[in-house]
Amino acid sequence: DERIRGACIDGLALIGAKGDNVAIWALTNRFNTEARNLRRSAIKALGELVESNDPEAIESLLYALEDSDEGVKQAGVAAITHAVEKGDDFTIRRILATRCMSDDRK
């Protein structure tokens, strides 16, 4: 059931410790689920658990910026702000290179 999976994701964010590799792995595996609300929740939760400047977690969050759902992209940007230090040029360039910065209106 989607509600139960959502509750589990929220629970991981609440009880998981920063840098908990098992919780981080479980959350990143939810990024490919068809349910966009679960993808959004997993990304938000990952933002709570990643340690600052964790390159693998940052890469996963950058992947979220390519999602087709606007809410998932927004969650990804918000989560990235927890994962990097202000002025991180590498991550800034990566964000600018994603579809999240393109103007889809024609």
C-alpha cells in the first residue's frame, strides 16, 4: 500500500541518523517508483539524512532534478541545500546543467 510505504519513508527521515548508509540506500531506491508522492517523500527524507558534501547522495539528489514531476524537482533542490555548503561551485554548475533550469514554456 502506498500510504504504508510513505509512512515508512517518513519514519526513516525521523529516526535515521545523518549518514546512515542503509537508510540512504533504501531512500534512493524509491527514486524510481511510479508514485510521484513517494519519490518526493524519499527525496525530502534523503535531504534530512545526508551528510554535508556526500558526493553519492548529492549525485542522487541531482538525478531528482531530471524527474518529470515539478514537485519532485522542487524537493530535489530543497534537499540539495541540506547536502552542500553554500558556494559549492561544482553543484551549482550541475544544477544549471539540468532540465530544472530550462524554460519549458514555448
